[in-house]
Amino acid sequence: MKGATQTRIQFSANMAFSMAKSYLAELLESGMLHKDRHFYVTTRTGIDFLQVYDQMVPVAEQYEVRRATLKQM
């Protein structure tokens, strides 16, 4: 099982301690992460969310490009 400590997540995301603590608490509460001793581990729910998110990003980008193009007309 792989995971990351709060400090590693905080520095990787370039986040203040209090902000990282808040986000991690929300992710734990939503079931996207679970804590195993000192390590935060992505749950199946978290992995599923990330997969859907990765599929939606290109769709959102296409929409924004079309919207910007129409705005210029």
C-alpha cells in the first residue's frame, strides 16, 4: 500500500499547513482518502473520481475554447 504523509502532500502542492490540513480533512470525510497510520492513501472512490475528472478536463477545455470563439464573433 502506497501513500503520502501530510508534509509530502503539503510540499508537493505548495500549500500552507493549515490549508493542507483542511483539504485532507475534507477528502477523508468524503471517502476519497483514508489514513493508515501517518500515511494518506487514495480510496477506490478517490481513484474513480480522478478517472472521471481526467475524462472531463478535455471536454471542459473544448467548451471554453468554443465559448471564447463565439464571444469574439
